[in-house]
Amino acid sequence: MRQLLGSLSLIALLQFVPNIVHAQEKPSTEKPSNPIAKVIAAKVMTNYPDGEFYPERLLSRAELASIMVKAFQLDKRQAVTKENLKVTDVAASNPAFKDIQIVLKTDIMKGYRGNLFFPNQRVTRAEALAIFAQAYGVFQFPDETVNEILASYPDAASIPSWAKKAIATVTSEEFVNTDAQGNLSPLQPMTRGDMADVLSKYLQRQQPQPETPAVPGGNNSPEASQ
């Protein structure tokens, strides 16, 4: 009897093993959940030539310009047909020249006096979030609402006045990331990793949402149309 049970167990195990192997070999169709993997898959940000992303590296104005063009397809906006603007510190040979022209023409980013752009200048989190909000569309909240939205952040007082409405937009849309204490850290430099996190939340919002299931007897049920 024990030999019979042992034989049956062995047969069952052999039948189960191929299913395990098959399941492991089946390619995954799920979209990457890691923020960096998500922005790379969407071709909004890229790795460096050595294949590394370097999330701790600080974001430059030129890099941010290119990211905004890709994320919001700014090259398809009507304003890009305008004549190129004079930018004395960005030569036509600069890899980001076209993207910088696009963000300037669409008013997503601004230049400085003397037709300067400062492409290598690092951006603060307040600047990056404000520029992101400008491309997304800044909500015209009244000042009272802006203050109410930002009041829950411990370091809200450090947000520059010019960035408050824009940052209220990204926080209300839940795009912004904070530290463990819930601080926005608006005056700290924006890193590539931080930007990837914001963009991944935005990309998630753009994905089609599942349809609302039909409720028996509801307005969208077959019975309701009879």
C-alpha cells in the first residue's frame, strides 16, 4: 500500500513539474512598476551611454527641457512653428538645442536676460515641479485654496511665492514625492531619480482605466435598457 501511494505521489509530482517550468518561461506582459523602469520604457528618460541611470545625479535645465518635450509631446504644439529664438549660450550643435527651442517657444520654460538659457544650470525641486506643472497645466486655484493644499506639508513656508500655485497643482494631482517626514524640499536640487518618480506617477495617470463593471439593475445593465 505504501509503495502504491509513493508511486502515485511521484506521478503527480512529475505531472506538476512541466507546469512550473512552463509558467517560468511564459513572458511577462505586466508594465514595469519601478519608476525608473517605467520612464525608460516610456522613452521619457534614458540611461547614460554606460547603461546606468544614476538616479542621484542632479537635473540640468537642458536635460529637463528634453524630458518635458518627450513627456508632454511639446513638439506637436502649434507654437513650435515659430522662428527659432536667439539663445546665445546654446549653440545649434548642442544635442538639446531643438528641445530648448521648443520649451522656450511654448513658454514651458523661460530664458534669462541677455538671451541666455544656462543649459547646464541645476534646477531646484521648486523649479522642476513648477515647470512640470506649466507643461501639465497649472490649476488656477484661489490663494486661499493654494494655502490649504500646501498647509499639510511641514516645509510649506519655504516654497517660493512664484511656485506655490504650480506646486499646489502637482500635489493635488498626487504627482509630487516627499521625504519620510512629508517635506517637499522645494529649495533642494532635483535629482534624476526624483524626476523619474514624478513622471512615473504622471504616466500612470495617462494609462486607460478599467471600465466600470455593470451593476445588476443599474443604468448600465442590460435590464435597464429594456
